[in-house]
Amino acid sequence: MSLNLTASESGCLLLADITGYTGYLQATELEHAQDVLADLLETIVETLQPVFVLSKLEGDAAFAYAAASSLNPTMIMDTVEAVYFAFRKRLRDIDHATSCDCNACVLIPGLDLKFFLHFGEYVVRRIAGTEELTGPDVVLAHRLMKGSAGEAVQGSAYAAYTAATMDKVGMNPELLGFRPHTDHFEDIGDVELFVQDLHARWAFEQERQRVYVSKDEAVAEVEVDVPVEPAVIWEYASDHSKRMQWQPGLTGIDMVTDGRLGAGSTNHCMHGPDTTIEHVADWRPFSYYTTQYEHPVLDGLWTLTTEFTKTETGTTVSYRVGMIPPALEEWWTDFGPQWIDGVSESQRNLKALLEKDLGVQFA
């Protein structure tokens, strides 16, 4: 008998585990508790995709992976935070929407979420009609759930990245504010981790000032519909290597600030011999981001919000320019029509790139 050997693959393995669910289940009514779990898991899975592929649900946890061929360091970390924020918002919405005084509803605010991420090899097998990931790195990722990573942040909401993951994504954990931690497992040995405090990120997110150009505030707006999920078009719109492929006249982008791309980043966008200074003023994956641009001579910044709105057929991408400061009004009179033409050309290029890379069809 011959065996069909499946080739191993490499990628980022992720486990999203609801904290406190076992105690919650023991203290609540089973029917209500299962409804809450299903609701929260649906929120987690919807936000993980399509950056991560769901392998399976494991009780109160979701196990997913992102193949190395599609790995984008910023998208990995943005997705973890987006899932956590969506989870916290969903908890808040459920709590505010119910007047029920059963334990399953009263104890909802006590739930939380933690993540474990490890880059390694795995084999995807079809067993009894279901997909299973196997291999030593899959075992390691699951072992982390039984470890003590939460001690690094003294909290129940965190993301634990193995050193192998941080090396692969090329990020400096110290610059990101991640805390080092070592877990020891008898059958594996020491595992070096870097732990992000998600409670702190949530608090910062709640307090951070929004920089957002609404429809009512916009002096110019261009919208385009694309038949892909918001997270997919977000990556194509914001990733520097992809921008180089569709943005007219762009010959280079250098991020001159340390750390990952996000609010506070500054980019030098080269257009041949000319350089435009781009400041990331707000960054809300996968909803919108806002950038501000310096005029090379005049004093003042002009502001652009790029928003991604999920639709039944994909995403509507909106580009909105905010109120022009007085020092730039005369300049904008000439530049505004050029900007609209440039965005239109950009969208034609972007559609062609999506068709080439993903095979999507536009109406």
C-alpha cells in the first residue's frame, strides 16, 4: 500500500482563547452560556478572516493560521488587535443590550481574550472530512495555552508571540513595548516569548483622539467599490510594497520612524526627485486610516481619510480630503482636480493589480 505524503508548509499559527470561560460556564445557565460563546466566537472568527484561515474551533478557542507566502508583519499584529477590539466591543454591546439578570448575562463583563502566536511548520491533512494541522510546531502553539505568559503583564488579556514569530516578522519587541517572558515545558524545553498587554492597548484605543474626515466635512471625495473583504483591500491600500505597484509616479517609500506602521508613523514618499512627507495621524484597522501631508514650501498640512466600509459584495473604499488650511487654499484650487484625477488613475491600477493577484472580477 502506498501513502500519499503531504508536504509541510510554514506559516503563523494562532490561537485565540476566551479567558475565564470555564468558570463562567460553571456559574451560569448552560443554554444562555452557549449562546454567548457562539456569539463571541463568531465575532472572533469574522475578524480573523481573511488574514488568517480558520482551522477549527476548539471549545472556547479558535485555531487559525496564515501561510508564510501571504505573511504581512503589520497585518498580523493589526489583526490581533482588531480581533481583541471587536471582542471587547461585542462584550460591551451584549452587556448594554440585555436587561436579563441571569448569571450568563450578569457575568459577561468578566470574560476576556488572549492570543498565542508561533511561526513554524505544519502539515494540513484531511481526516474524516475535516482539516487538521499537525506537527511539532502545532503542538508547541497549543502548549503555550497552558503556560504562564499572562504573568508578564499581570493580566488576562494579552498576545504572546514566540521569539520565532518576532524574528520572522522582523519587528523589535522592545520598541513595540512587548515584555519578555520564558515558559518551560518538560517535553519541549524553554520557549522565549514576547507578550503584549491588550488591556493597555484597549485603554489607549479608547482614549486616543480620532482624526477622521467625515462625508460632511470633506472638500473632495472619491469612492470605489471592490469585490474583496475590507482587510484585503486595506493591505493593498496601505502596504508600502503594494502601493508601489498601483500609485502613479511613486518610486519609493521609506518609513523613517521606528516600530510598526501605524498612528505616529512618518513616511517619505518619493516621486522621482521629489519627496512628499506623509504622517499617519490615525490608524483603525480595518475601518479607516488618516494621513496628513506637508506642502514642500507652504506652511500647513492637508488631511486625507481612507475608509473601508463592508458591503454585501465586498468593500466601498472612500477617499476624503478634509478642510484645507488657509495657507493652502490657493494651492488646492489648482491641485484639487489633479488629486481627483490621480485617485481615479490609482483605482484603475489597483483594480488591475487585484485582478492579476487575486483573480477578482469587477462589474
